[in-house]
Amino acid sequence: MKLTTLGAAFVCVAAFALTSSARANWRDDMWKRPVRIRDGVTLRAYAKEKPRLMKVYVAKIDLVTPGIGFTTTERASDWGKRIVGTTNPVYHVETKRETTADFMLRRRAEGRNVEIAFNTTPWRPWPMPKGCESCDLLGWCVADGVELSSHTNPTERKEALFVIGRDGRCAITSAIPRDEERNVLFAFNGFDILMTNSVDVVTVNRDEKEAPRPRMALGLADGGKTLVVVAVDGRQPKYSLGATFADMRTLLRREGASDAVSMDGGGSVSLVVFDREKGVPVMLNRHPSKKVRANAISLGVIFGK
């Protein structure tokens, strides 16, 4: 597994102040120009009319910012048990669903200064049985060095992974050698690798079948020093029709990403920023339904304590 050096420790105590651009109108400003909401984070949003109408949201996170760290959804208390309400014997409890905004609030209440969070790995069963909040994650997932979900193929270990190493390095990769698994601090499995070293990775059957829809993707730019989060609204006529895999490659390349992976999309897409002035989480993207979906696993970016 080739990882890109970040050059900064995750655990570092620092005090931060809002930049002058992060005033109460930052949500309006980000549609006009990139807005720096704090040291290390810029946001922008824009509309495209071609190849179809779509609303795009971009968060860029400078991974060498002092004091930066990560936190994610943990194992469920009944981890490993059969999921109640489904007859499929392979579905086992791994995490509990919660909205990404609730995840952010919960972590902040625990003293973790999460300023931006987003959904990651898809899960099953879907649709969820009525009253069921337990999830079985698709593919290999690791939280703080603890395995949440095993590989889909333990022999080949081929997946679509966003990985954060114990040494602070990040990678987007399709395989983790067995002897390097112990060096992984966080791992999130997506649907498909979109780009590797600036070269498109096209999964023919997937690309041909995937229609425009809400999308979430992660990319690495600047030699791995910048994390690029791209969310696209979809399934909303006259507002935003969604993106294909090809669209996401184009959008990520526009933001400078050389490596990218598609994460869980559709109604799961959630890009949340903490409004420090108002003291509340703000969902940047707009869901196609009024009810925001609870996700199986979210990733939060921490700044300082």
C-alpha cells in the first residue's frame, strides 16, 4: 500500500479563531467564491447546467494543518450479533445508524472538536426493516484501529478504500497487503475507485449502468496533503439531477485530485459543517426527501481539542 506523507501529527493542541470570511453569511458566500471557514478548511458551492443541471458542494481540508485529526462511528454495543428483522444469515450488527449531523453533535459532546463530517461506507440490509437501526457494513472498515467490518474477499483483499494510517498518511487504494493491515488506523470502503495517479479507473459495467444520482466522493490532491470532499445533489427536477461516475471524475480533477473513490450515494449523501457562530451543524447539500437519512458510518474531521 503506497501512502502519502502528511508531514503533521494528528494529536496537537492548538487554539483557533474564525477567519474574517467565516461570518454569518458564509453559506451565501460559498456560492460566489471559495470561503475559508477556519484554518485548514475551505468550502465552495456552484451550479452546472452541462451535461445536466447539478448542484456541487466541495470541501477542501488541508491535512498538514496543526492539530488535525479524525473520528468515526464506533462498533455497536451488540457488535457481531445477527441483525433482527432479516432472514439473511450473513447480516451481522456492526454499527448503529445516525444522521451525520447527530454524529457530529455526539462527538462534540464528548469533547471532540469535529468541524466537518460526511458519510462514507454503504451498508445493508437495504431497505432497512422497520424499526431496525443495526447495520452490516459493505467491505473492510476500521475505526481507531478496531475492525468494524471484514473484507468482502479475505483472499484477494480488493476493494475501494480510503485509508488513514497510524503514521498520519492517507491513501485511496484497491488493496491492503495483509502485513500492512496493522498499520491502518481508519479504513472506509466505497463503491469504486474513480482515479489513480490522475488516470481514470473505469469499471465498465458500473459506468454503463450508473445513472445520474446524488453522489459522494473523496479525493486526494497536492500529493496527498489535501483531502477533497465532493457532494452532488440529485433526483430533484429543476434543481439538481445528479452526477454519474464520469461526472465525479471531472469534478474531482477540477479540484486538483489525482486519486479518488466513490462513497455511498443516493439519499445517504451528507456533507455537514459545524457553524461555530450559531453553534449548530449545517447540512450543505440538499436531500431529495424532507427526512435526512441516518447513515451507518460517518467520518469527522477534528481540529485541536
